[in-house]
Amino acid sequence: MATKTRSLATRPSVALMSSIERRIYMIRSQKVLLDCDLARLYRVSTRVFNQAVRRNLRRFPADFMFQLTPEETEILRSQIVISSWGGRRYLPYAFTEQGVAMLSSVLKSDRAIFVNIAIMRAFVKLREILATHKQLAHKIHELERKFHRHDSQIQAVFQAIRGMLGAPVKRRMGFPG
């Protein structure tokens, strides 16, 4: 049994990784996951998830977890079509990467361990993508500077590339920030 759990924990599926990556939002200039999305990943209700967090509130300082404002919640509703009626009676909580890591000390099931490993890998992958994006933009800027006096066709190519780099990878609360 331990071997099976270990192999599962070290190899999250592509579908799970993709699901996690789609749930990472950029809010207040931080990459976060919402309580409802984390609860869904851990296969517990949001109420049960938040109860576990509240019982361990000292583990979640403001840079690990914060509650969204009504305005932030409304922006999310409009961007990802969260129902505006029924359901939640309170504002969602957002967990930073450090907050998600802290969840591993609060949620101790095999599923929680497996999901936490997958989430940590998703955050690492996201950082790599953003770093690559910044490096590419810098290289293009250097090339543009080098060829700034050349014909208009080359300048048009640089403009098109700049336009593609400016397009957000994901459209969630200003992602990729």
C-alpha cells in the first residue's frame, strides 16, 4: 500500500496538473488558489475545508491566506461565471503557495498529500513559464534595439511579436501579472 501511495504522489496526472493550473488566479499581485477550488481538489466540501483551516488559523498569516473583498469576488464572478445567487454566504478565501504548503500540515489524508504535491509542481511550472516569458521579451527587446533602423517589415515583425507577448496566458484577475 505504501508503494502505491508513493508512486501516485510522485506522478500526478496531466489532467490533474491542467486542472490545478486553470485554478491558479492572480489576485493582489499574488498567485493563489481559492478555498472552493482547493476543497474540490481535496474532495471535501468547502465548509469542511474552511473548518479545518479555522481550527488551525495560527498557521495561516495574511501572506499565506486572505479573504477576498466583495469587489474581487464580483470580478471573479464575471470572469469565471460563479453563480451570484445561492451557495456561499461569505467571501472566498485565497491561499498563496505558502498557504497551500501549510495545508499539508492541516489536511493529512493520502488525497491531501497527493494533491499538495501536484499543486506545488503546478506553482513551480507557472514560475518557469513566467521566467521564460520575461527572458523571451528581454531577448526580443535587445534584437529590436539592434535592428531599430532597418526597414519597416522587420519593425512590423517586432510589433507583432510584442503584441503576442503582451497577450495574457490566462485571463484571471490580471494573470500573468
